[in-house]
Amino acid sequence: MTTIEAPDVAVIGGGPAGLIAAETLSAAGLSVAVFERMPTLGRKFLMAGRGGLNLTHSEDFERFVARYGEAAPILRPMLEAFTPAALVAWAEGLGQATFVGTSGRVFPKALKASPLLRAWIARLEGQGVGLNLRTTWTGWNAAGDLTFETLDGPRVVRPRAVILALGGASWAKLGSDGAWAPLLAARGAPVTPFRPANVGFTVAWTDLFKERFAGSPLKNVALSFEGRTSRGDALAAGYGLEGGAIYALSAALRDAIAVRGSATLEIDLRPDVPRAQLTARLSKPRGGQSLSSWLRKAAHLSPVEIALLREAHGVALPVAPDALAAAIKAAPIILTGTQGLDRAISSAGGLSFDALDGLALKAAPGVFVAGEMLDWEAPTGGFLLQACFATGVAAARSVIGRLKAA
């Protein structure tokens, strides 16, 4: 006879959204079991920590919310209920002091995810949360119970409520592969096809550029596309361009390439220097210096930036100071393709909000959803983690309200 386990709530997915949901539920006195198919919890969270673990962002809240684009009106009440300040307070409550970087991003002072994750897991265990690893959710049986495959065979769980926090479809090796989509689609829940987000783009660099400058950083540049501008750093990769500055424009660029086959990105290599001032610098006598040497001295361009200018405007750059300044302030780079999900930091697409009543799944009573598996996207900079935490808290609070009313 099959043993049926019966916690108050089953949380499926051991990333930030699932773990914060489990913490919120158990703190309210509910029995909670987390089910994660990977051998350890928070694998993508730990990967984010390799870059210092950018938890959230300190910018003005209205601007912060706008980062979520079309999903902003839906996510706003959740972000208001669990704000960036609340996330900072939560991290510091786990003994992880934070600081605000020069870009406004918020990091733990340890600049690592592992100390925070260890403290978090200890708190969950102290609150009695059951942590089940190497446990793969396979759907529902005929009786409506949750079914799982484990190393020891099948498991059946009959909770009072369920939170799905199964992640998106990037970083498949860390557990986010979108394998859950057919299970929900089979129950009539609409799932938008996954697309890469926060991803690099293909550029037809010359062989010389690729050989000499692949892997070279572009520091403090301004990237513009169709009226949108992003400041920050980028990287000249062998295949094209990647990095935070371009990720902020990746949704618009990706969609434009899908429709038109290409997109022209303009790069201002000296965004802090007005064109008139740059023209004045370039108007001084050059003497016998080569153009490359002159650009390094007068415009303070690095070798990769000079090479990029030639990629954008042709080897024969303008000679007139004003025209050369204009070329530096707006170097057009044609993007011909988008890198795939296997190279993306995050994914767009996923479970449509049309499938939900709040965060409750219409097709499956008692099932709530949180995190990146929902159809929203945001740039890097703390916005991804913030929304995962906020939707996890919101889903947990919805479950608490439902069970109390039952």
C-alpha cells in the first residue's frame, strides 16, 4: 500500500522563490515540505553569487517597478508588499550585512551567496521545513495527489495547498530547464514559449577583430536602441556583444531581431564627454601621430574601442574633427542574432498570468505559482531576484489566507 504524506503545504522548487515561500509559510505555523529535483538547494542562486550576489537595487521605486515592462502592473502590488528594503532587512536578519555599490546595486558585504544560503537553510530547518532533494515532481495522479520520482522510488504527497516555484528555462544544468511546462499545459494552463533574456547578441566581426579583441571589456559606454539608452559595461565576445549594458536592452533587441532579422545598436564610447568638447579635443594639431595614437591620446579610447569604431564605420574613419567626434558618440553595430537559452542569464515566457487568479492556478485548485516560471522578465541589476522573492512571499501569503479561511 502506498504511503501518502500530508504536509499542510508542498513547495516544489528549491530556488529563492520556493525557499522564501517555505520560510513564510512555516513562520505562520504551517507544516511545509520543499521538493527539489537537484542534489542541493539554490544552485542558480549560488551561480548568481559568483558575480557578488546582486540581491536588489536601491533606485527610486517607480523606476524600479518600470524595469518589469509589461508585467509591471501585475508585479507592482507584490513588490510593494515585499520591497527592496524588506529584502535587505531579511538578508541582514540572516547575519549578512549589505552595501550599496556605486551603480546603486545592493550586495551582501561578503559578496558571496554561500554564507547567506547556509544561514537560510539553517533557519528553514530550525522552523521544521522538510527539505527533500533529488525528488522530481511528475505531476498528479488520478486522485489529485502530487507524484514524485526519487532514488528510492515513487512518492505520493497530498498537501492542503501547493506552491510551484519551478524556475524558467535558462541554466538547465542548474535545474531551470522548463520541463514543467507540459505538465501545466496538459491541464489547460497557457504557457508562453520560452525566449532568452539577459543574453548576448551575434555580430559579424571581422576575423582580425575577433582574433585580437574577443573577451575585451567596453567600460562605461552608453548603448542606444529605438529611443532607449543603457549605461554601463559590455564585453566584446568572439560571437558578438554581451554584458550588463546590453542586457538592459535585450528584450527590445531580441524582439526586433525576431521580426526584422537584425537590429542596429548605437554605442557612445564617451558618454560623459559632450560632442562639442570631444570635437575641440580632436581639433588640436595631430602632428605625425597615427590616427590610432591620436584617438588614444585625444579621445582616451582604448585599442578595443578604436577597433570597434572601425568595425562600425569602416577602416577609413572620418578625418574632420566634428565627424570623427560624431562617429565616437554613435558607433552603429548591426546585431544579426540572439544567443540561445543555453547562454541566457534568465528567460522570458513561461506560465501566462492569464492562467492565474492572483497567483492561484485556475486549472488546479489549491495550487499557487511563484518565481521565474511566470511570464515576466527584467534586466540584471537585482531586479530578477527581487521579483522572485516578492512573488514567493506573495504566493505564501495567499496560501496562508486560503488555509485560514478553510
